[in-house]
Amino acid sequence: MFKFYNKMVLQQSIAVTLNRLTPFNWHAAAFASAGIAEAKNNTEEEKQAQARRPSVEKGSSIVKTVFASIQLHDSSDDIQTPFTDSKLLKAQTVNELLTITDGTGISRKHALQVVSILSTWTSSGKIQLSEFDSDPRFLKLCKVLTRGTTGSKSNKQVAALSKHDDLSTVLSVAADEEAAKLVGSITLSQMIKVLTTLSLRKRRSVLLLRTLAYNIAGSSEQMNIKQCADLFYSIATLNFYDENLFEKAADNVISILQQDIVKKSAVVGSILTSMGLLKYRNPVLLDAISHWIIKNTAVCRPQDIFSLFMSLGVLNYVPSNSDHLFKVLVPQLTQEEAGKPAIWLEVVWSLILLNQASHAHVMSVLNDTFIDKLAEKPSISTSAILKLLNIDGAAHYLLTDYSGPKIAQNHNIRQTCLQISREKAQITNSVIDALKNLIPESYLRNSVNTGLGFYIDAECVLDKNCNPLPLNETIGADHNEKYCRVAVLTYDYHDVCKGKMELTGITAFHERLLEAMGYQIVSIPFTDFKVTEKIVKKVQYLENRLKQAVQQ
């Protein structure tokens, strides 16, 4: 019944209208953005306005409940009221709207309608705030929307309802600034619920997320492991990163795992999956999880062990107990346990990134039977194709004495195109433009498809004095004493891990593969190469990097 009102934005103007009853405590959100100003002292005009409203107590509480009431359902809403509905639709003035309060009573439904219409009129400039903010009829509407339900309920029940209203308020307020102001009034557990709800609704409000992150990270209360898992999952879904928030969650998980009170692996697997999605590289946390899994192997589900290897591969991290970990767990990774071909491909690919794949692993995915199963869907995904090509590259250049099946050199999947992010394209184009000041265009090749699941951003051949030489038509694997083949790779923030800034597993694998193919690597990270820098500085930087490469 309230679907329309649930979707409506109670715009900032009505928030200001109600807020003038008593200012919000802005402390909780003040840190998050310059857009949230610090609380100011009441002006004389506000004090006078408050003096005219002696019957209204605890205005901020009323504000919260008014907002929260949008989510509440009242049985009276099902009653048909065509006369009142028509009257509201035809109303053109504040007085006409507020006349619905005349009589013995007014429903919550109609009170919400009036408040929403007043909000729209105020924000559009049709009316002024002063035309209704002190009108007794408007205050009557506020009382209807904040009407308590104490009745015969116990104090405990009333307190629970109050907490629910606080939580509902944050979730229901569509204006980000207003929602952020309310975060400080809810508990840590409720903040986690807000994060979870935001992720389910795909509502990525950076302002609200920053406020939640600040309050959660600053809370002295410890989260349990389920709350930590929910936090990691929600943040991964919303693709939001806050260093302090992650450190708190990581510290909580480490402490809990060390207490040996976690008896099921599902929550640990969830945390691992989220860390992989976020590319959050926390060595201490990964070590703690790895030790816990080894200690509790008997209760670990296969999918959670798979998650461990997938995340370790993506994060390019080898745990401190790697010798024992790999010896015990790698044999447990089987195609039968994986079930679906796509999952097994992920597992083998992760083992390739970790340099732990055996010939048998590679043979199990590069054979025609497996590839046919993988392609049984209408079309094989680009991600799966790139992983197959990565594994094929390892079979060609990294696995010693591998004699199993490989993907044919003329196979059409070798020409699969990659999607490049806008940020990646920006830094790559800037690097190539600068390189053209050092190397003639005919001696420089860019966006080179290796046929192994990735591109070389720029390729050139230099002699030992850093002079450019003509490019061969084919990529050779042999180093010549007189020249070296250089692969220039640009890295944006997608290519490095969060937390401890290291190359992701796939980026490090590309470098390892190119080195095995005979290239000297010149990596250009976004932290060192600024696209906004003057061209002279960019050329000087690249020249120094190229000289370093040929001298190695």
C-alpha cells in the first residue's frame, strides 16, 4: 500500500523543515564529507520558532519516527477513502492540504501524503517553509506519524521498537545526508545490518558508506565472525574500500580464529571469497585463515578449500605455512569435488597463479573433452577463455617437460579481445604518447595480443645503448647479446591489491610468463606515472625505465 511512499525521496527540504523542531546531532557524519557541515548554533530566528512550538518535544526523535513510519504498515490503509483522496489531489494551497486534519482523526496514510506533498512543494519553490512549519495542523500531522505504541507493551518491548525505528530510519531515508546523520544513533550490530541492506538494494551511497565505515571502525565493540563476514560481503558487493574499516574487521577475525571458537568453515569461506573479490591482501589475516583451515580440515567443506586457493591466487599470496598447506590440501582439489567445469577451471587457474599446478592439473583442462563441456552453454564466457589461454601459456613456457594437450596456435579463441577499463586506457595511451618521443612509431608496437589471454601495452626492441631497432614480425624467445625485447606494461589501481599494495596474482603471472618468453619487463604503475604530468617529465621517466631494462 505504501509502495509509492517507500520510493519517494523525502527531500532535503522536508528534512530541514522537521529538523528545525530541534537540530540533529551531526557528530556521527561530520568526518565523512565536506558536504556534511558541522552543526551550528541555533540562530535567533530558530530559537523564536522553537518558542512558538512548546508542545513539540524532542524534535529529532519526531524526525526519526516520521521518516521511519514510511516503512510501517497501518491496517487503516486498506480502508477506501475516495473523498479524502480526491481532496488531496485537488489541493492547491497549504491551507487546503492542512484542512484534512479537521475532524476527529486522521490516518497515518493521509498524514504521510500531506507531508510528502508539502516536501515536493517546498523543494520546487511553490511554497515557503514559514507557511506551515509552525501551523498547529502541521504539528498534528507530525504527532500522528510519531504516535507511540506503548499501550500495554512492556518497557523492554518499547525499547526494542525504538531501536527498530532507529534502524528503519536509516534504511528508509532516501536523502544520503539525512541518513548519514542518523548512523551515530544506532548500535554496531544495526550498522552491519544497514550495510547488508544497502548491498541487497545495490544502494552505493559513498557518503553513507563512509559514515558507516567511520562509526564501525571507531567502535570499541568487537564484531563476531558472522558480522565480519557480512561486512566483508556487503563491502565487496558495493565495491567500497576503507582501510580503517578493513583493519578492524581483519583484527576481529584474527582474534576470533585464534580463540578456536569457530567450528564451521562456511563463514571462513565467505570471508575468503569477499577478500578475493575485493583484492584485499592482508598477510596476517590470510595466514590466520590458512592455519585455521589446516587445523580444521576435517570440518572444512570442499568449496571453502577451493575459495582459499582461488583467493590466494588472486591475491598473489603464499601463506607462511605453505609447504604443509599445499602438501595436505592440493591433493584434495579434484574435478569430482568441483562438480562444474567452470569451477574446476578456476581451481586449476588459481594453482597456476600460485605455481602449484601439476602436469595432470593442466592436462585436465586443456583437453578437448573438458573444453567441450565448458562450452556446452550457448557461449563460453570471455573470462573462461582467458583463463584457458593463461593455463596454455603456462603449459608452453612455465611447466618443465610438459607433453600434454595444448590449445592450437591457430585456434580462434586466441584472438579473443579484452575489455579495458577507462582508467587503464587513459594511462596506457599517455605512456604510448610519451614513448613516441623516444621511439619511432614504426619501431613501436602497442596493444599486442599475446594470444595467451592478455595484452602487452607496448613492445619494442632496444640495443644495449637503448637505441630502438626494427621489430620482428614474430615474437622471439631468445635473448640476443646485442639487443633485448622490451614489454611495457601499464598498471592502474585494478592491477594491484588493496591493503598491502602488491601486484595481483594475474598481473604477476603475466610478468612471469613474459620473462619466460624472453622479454625484459618495464612496468609502469599508476602511482609513479601521472597522466597529468608534463610531457617532458613523463618522457624522462620512461627513458630511465628503458635504460634500466636494457642494462639488466
